[in-house]
Amino acid sequence: MEPSSSSSSSSSDTTSGKQLPVKEIPGSYGLPFFGALRDRHHFFYHQGRDNFFAARVRRHNSTVLRTNMPPGRFISSDPRVVALLDSASFPVLFDNHKVEKLDVLDGTFMPSTAFTGGHRVCAYLDTREPNHALLKAFFLNALANRKHAFLPLFRSCLREAFDHIHDALAKTARADFNAPFSRASFNFIFSLFCDGKHPEDTILGSKGPKLADTWLVFQLAPLATLGLPKLFNYIEDLLIRTLPFPAFFSKPSYNTLYEAFKAHAGSLLDEAEAMGLNREEACHNVVFLAAFNAYGGLKNQFPVLIKWVGQGGHELHADLAREIRSVVNDEGGVTLAALEKMSLLKSVVYEAMRIEPAVPYQYARARENFIVQSHDASFEVKKGELLFGYQPFATKDPRIFEDAEVFVARRFVGEGEKMLKHVFWSNGRETEEPSVSNKQCAGKNLVLLLCRLFLVDFFLLYDTFDFDFTQSSFGPIVTINSLTKASSSL
Ligand code: HEM
């Protein structure tokens, strides 16, 4: 896919304010149990997730509709949702007066609290639960207190990852991208919260990412498919979506992670206690923050970013390299101020997050009866109904973004910045900030910074690269085939 150099604008900014006719929400859940089973087979095996939703939008001629979401019985007690499949209806998920976000992080089911030391950690808490504000304030302060470490620490983790890829390419002519950048993500977040301690100098050794992966997979397996040949689909479905995996399968991995943070995140846990939190509960929350929220998000984000930049082609690479090198030269180094001046770089990162949000599903429950609007109609949602937003359909809504399916590198440059309010990757608008009274990602600004730094260091080292990728349930798996060292001729 070639990048377009034009900046895009809204074709229809928003429909809010218009009086739209109230309609019944179309779609049906089918027979109890069997309806959910049929829908999840369509979702994972017959249609795939994009076609699953697109087919229903076409059938009902509506972007707000009823459907079941996986995994269904017996893992979730109720698979029925109202799906929001456009940019007009999706933001109601951010309105914490209208919706409750209690135990809905993973959707229609919640893994046992035995995965998190018996605690309901912050990401599962609703904004009206007092512990949410306390824990979110702890996280936001923890990040603010460590902001001076972001740049040097992440750049040192990046160096290790680039060296690794470089060495692998020298040996085999093909280098896996995901593993070294998963490791960079894990090492960064561990060191950040543990006063600069490298995880490999602790009981974790080099196993940190693996331990986190094991713990994550037992919680999230019901939402995934291995993409095996058709013959194995029913076996896979039966194995991972009949009953939840018990937490004891991942207990040893979790306990090792917990002990490592308990031993080395002393100053962070002191901060938690000073804010009135129980030290042990805070430590379980820190493990979740680091291994689920941060590592789980970032390990998919960097492959998404390199995939879209890679598909942007050599011309985009040259433009990025030119902008990055000239600003770094003018500013005398890689600084926060320098990053702010890189308008193409910033736009490219936003555009990757728009076109392929790393966390594509969001859920929330109606606190009361209310009206939700698509571009064309209004629908009454009843108190207690579960709302589900499929984010790629919201941020690739053709009634908001021109060429919505195309990666437009300069989409958010200049006037294009006005469209940032339609970018939702952080569970909130890009123009809003995480706070104790919302459920927006606490790491929003950190994630943007890390993505920018990744591209800055990449294009300081290299002019261009060749790659290929395959798409898995959780994101792209990228292989680097060649790297062209930075020349001075750009
Ligand atoms: C690319 C990486 C990341 C992505 C895509 C991402 C995305 C998200 C999303 C979509 C949510 C809302 C989930 C929901 O309630 O439906 C969320 C929540 C959260 N994220 Fe992130 N996140 C990332 C990295 C991080 C990092 C680095 C941190 C902190 C170091 C972090 C901390 C949190 C926390 C604490 C919450 C829960 C907020 C609350 O309960 O109010 N995330 N994130």
C-alpha cells in the first residue's frame, strides 16, 4: 500500500445535534446457547472479525445492532451485546455518567481474581468504586514521578533490541521483530518501576516476557484463535472456549513476577502506602499494570507500527529520516522538545493507532436507559445492557475519515490535527487526558512517546528496511528481511 501525501479531512464531522428518528436496535441473539455458539464460530472461523461485523451491518442496514460476542457460555454468563460500529455511537463508551465499566475489561467474561492475588485490580474497577480513583491516582503519579527516566531508559532498551535484530540478520538473513521488541517493552517497564534495576539481574533472569505471556494467555485464550487448518477449529473451540482456564496453571509464572516486583519496586510501593493503599494490594496492581496493561499493549503496538511504516514504502522512510535527522541536528539531540517538532513522525504514529488500534474491543454497561445515535438513527439502550465497540470500525468510519482504509502518513499534520478527536485507541478521545474520573489509558502519553522514540532511533540508525508479516489474533508477527544503514545523502 502506497502512502498518499495529501492530508485528509472530515467528510462529515459529526452527526450530534441532529434529531434522528428513534429505531428499534436490529439484530437478534438466536436461541439460548446455540445462538452464541453459532456467532462465535462465524466470528473466529467462518467470517473472521471484520467480515463478521461488516456482514451484520449490511444485513441490518445499521451500524448499531444486537449480536453475541465470544466466548459465550459457560465462560461468560451472558454473551449478548449491543454493538457500536461507527464513530458516532462509539464514544458513548467514554461517558462514565451513562456507562459503567465494572469487570468488563475483557468483555462478556472476567478471568478469576485468582490471577491477580485475589484482588480486582484497577482496570476492572468502575469509576464509581472508590478504589478506582485511589489506584488510578497512584499510577498517574507513579508515571509523572518517573518521567525523567523515560527517554534514557527506553533508548537503552531500544539499543538492545536493534543490536539483536542486527546480529540475527547477520547470521540468518531474516530476523524476528516481535520477540526483541516484546523484551524491550518488558525490560523498560520493569526497570522504570524498579528504580532502574534490569530484570535480568533479578530472579526473573531472561524469562520476564515469557512469564508474563504465560500468565496473559491463560486469561485471554477464550478471545483468541491459533488460525489452525479448518479441521482443528472445533477442537480448538472446545478446548479454549468451554470452561475458563484455572489460575493455578499460571500461578508459578505469576508468583515469580510478583516476587520480583515486591523485591525491587520498593520506592513505588512506598508511594502507594503513602497514598493510603495496602502494600500487598498495590503490588498486585503494579504487576497487572506492568505485565497486562503496559507490556500486553506495547508488545503488539511496535509490530503494528513497523508494519504500517513498512508498507508506507521507501519514500515515506526517506521523509521520516529527513525530518527526524534535521530536527535532532537543530535541537542538538533527541529531546522531548525535539520530538514535539516532528510533525510527520507524530502524524504517522497517530495514523497507525487509528488504522489498527492495538486493543480493538471495548465494553461498558448502561447505567440507565438512554439514547445512542449512529450517523443515521437513534436507538434506545436499556439499563443493564452491555455495549460493545469494535474500534477499527469507529476509527475507520468512512463518514468521518476520507480514504479511511488507507494509511495516510500526513493525515494528522497541520489542519489534520483537528481530526485527532476521532482517534480512540486509549479508550478516550486523543484530545482528552486520562484522569481518576475516567477509564482512559493511564499510559496514553507514555505510549505515544515510546512509539515516537522507537521511530526516531530507528531512522537515526537506518535509511529503510524490507520486511514481511503474518496476522495473528493479537496482532501482526513481523520479520525483518533487510536493514539499510543510515547514509548521509538523504
Ligand atoms: C500500546 C500500548 C497500550 C494500549 C494500546 C493501551 C490501551 C488501553 C485501553 C484501550 C484501555 C481501556 C480498556 C478498557 O477499559 O476497555 C487501557 C486502560 C489502561 N491502561 Fe493502557 N494501553 C497501553 C499501554 C499502557 C501503558 C504503557 C500503561 C501504563 C504504564 C497503561 C495503563 C493503563 C491503565 C492503568 C488502564 C486502566 C485505566 C482505568 O482503569 O481507568 N496502558 N489501556
